[in-house]
Amino acid sequence: MAVNHEQHLAVVAGFEQLLDPAVHLADHRFGGSDDVVLDAEPQPRHSVRTGVQKAEVGYAIGHVSVGCAEPDQHIAIARKTTRFGDGGAHDRASWHRRLWGIVRRVSEPVAQSEHASLAVTSRLKVGVVGVGRAGGPVAAALQRAGHHVVAAYAVSDTSKLRAESLIPQAQLLPLNQVVEAADLVLLSVPDDVLPGLVEGLARARVWQPGQFVVHLAGLYGAGVLAPATALGCLPLALHPVMTFTGTSVDLQRLSACPFGVTAPEVLRPVAEALVVEMGGEPVWVPEDSRIAYHAAIAHGANHLVSLVAEVLDLLRDAGIEQPRTLMEPILRAALDNVLERGDAALTGPVSRGDAGTVSAHLSAIGTHGVVSRDAYIAMARLTADRALAAGLLSAEKAEALLQVLADVRGQA
């Protein structure tokens, strides 16, 4: 069947405009695997790349298809759990070497393919789609770990400058050429762009069998990569749970940074190994929990920024010249306490049920604006509910407090 490759690439071109102005996103025990089980019965597959029809054979690794040129084995991995001992870096390095040994054995059937380098050295050629605040530092971390960032797709001037700074060895290429040059394609694009981009590249037959496809989006698991997986790619979701500046400072932040990891179970060791290589800490997130996971992170980290910025504005309006000096110690202490003690760390007028104090607060904050007042009411309700559930607030005081909050809201 003839395929018009250029026509399919036109579908991808429509997504290039969505990646401008600056492509970016917006988070010691690991599972391991030692056993490789060999079986037979290959499954035929056809793929078309660069306009040339090419017959290949696809083989399954667990539930993931891998395209191979004339292989003779069907591969599956039987996974078992391993744990780090007390050997620290030695245990980590030993575990890491064992995992990449598995990658080499799994990759042996594709040794005659365009991605044979993986089977020989376990070092991957990386192509980056979107050199944004997260993508740039993560790509640099992969380069630092010994992989080779060979190509990048960047649209805006900011992204191009970031690529020059963080991954200067990478060639800036068109989107399809970046994908075709890579053993591992790193997708760092906005959440809303990712599904269409993956689908567009699949329709253009740009994805290549045996290729790792990694995205950094918190919202999605490996399922969003299904169009690439159907063409024989290996899907990994690695979400760095961190806020980024898009500069070299972020490389240090990636040390011990947790990554939300989601992948087909058979690829979990590989996903976790990549995170460990970058200096991060993999945290397994089930596919069906991904949205709740991302919502919790955004609710905590993003709304914390809004809350603190609002507090600093309120203090400036109250005539406090250096609100950061005033708030930094108590905010750091509050965060440390809640991470350590949970709801037991609650203090203040709401947790004590001081309805009169809360009423006075609302009158003062109301002069700053209705939005500020309503935010205080919403947080006070949540605090009261949690304090009541934790036994820190009596039902009687909670009722009086909630009535004050309702009365003020009703005055709007």
C-alpha cells in the first residue's frame, strides 16, 4: 500500500504552531527485574517510514510491541521485586547496572535495526521535542548521565537559547527528523498538546519500532502514548515533581527530585533506571491514578504559590515594608510541621474555633477584594473540617465558626 509520507507530515506540522512561544510543562525503593523468559511465535507487522514501504516483524515485550528486523524470539520479562540494602550508592549502582543489563538482553533481537546502539552500549541517542522549562533540564540530565542528546525541536527564540545553553551538542532539526534520529524521544510539551502531537506523529508514520517514547506531563500516564505504542514504541511517563526555571540551576534540583513514573509493568524497571540515572527518585503512579496524582500536586504546589503571593500583598497593603522577612520563618515552620505531623500541625483561630477573630479577619481582608475574602472563606472551611475530623475543634465551636463564614458569604 502506497503511503504519501509528505501528506502525513503535514498533519504533524499543524502541531508545531501549538508549541510556541516557549514549550514547557505547567514531581529508596525500587522494583527490579532479573529474569528474561524466551518464547516463540513472532507476530508480523508492517511499518512505513520516510516514504518507503518496509516489511518488519513485531514482537511483544509484555503488552508492548517491538519492531524487529528478522528476529527469532518472542520476549517477555518476568518481573520480581528487589530492594536496596544499606549499601547506599554501591547498592544503587549495582541495581542500576543489572537493569541496563536487562535492557541489553531485551534489545538483542533489534541489533540489526536502526537502534542497534542500545544493545551494544546501553547509551541512548535522545531527541527532544520541546526545550521548555522542564524539557531542557531533563535533557541535560540525560546527557550528564551518559546518554547522547543528538537532536532537538525548538520553536521560540527562548527555547532555542535554552537548547544552546543546556544541550549545546544537540542539532536543532525539524520535528520529524528529531524523532527519526533518536532511540529515546523526550516529549516536553503542554498537557493539552501532547495527545494530538503523539497521534499526528503516528499518522505520519514517524515513530519507529523499538524506540523509547518518554513524556514529562503529570496529567497523563503511558496510555496517552498508545498511538506510538501501536507502532512498536516503548512508552514511559516520567513526571519530575519539581518547579523549574529552565536554566542550569535546575540540574541541581533534579538531584533527589521525585519523578512520578508510569509505564507498562514490564518496562517499569527501565523507567525507574532512567530516573535513577538522572539523580532522581522514582515514585510509581498507577495509570488510573494519574489524574488524581497530578491534581493533588498542582493543588499543593501551584496554589501554595498563589496563597503566599496573596499573603505578601495583604501585608504590603497593611504597611509592612518587608513582608518576606515577616513570613518566611513561620511559613517554613508550618510546612515542616504539616509534612511531619499532618493535621496535628494545625494552629490559629480557625482550629481553635475563635469565631470573633475570624469575623474580624474577613472584614479586613474584604477591603482587599472579594476574591481575597472568598479564598479566605474557602480555606477556613477546609481548615475547620479537618480540625473537626482530627478532634482539634469541638462540634459546637465548629458550628459557630461555619455560621460566621456563611453569613459573610451571604452578604456578597
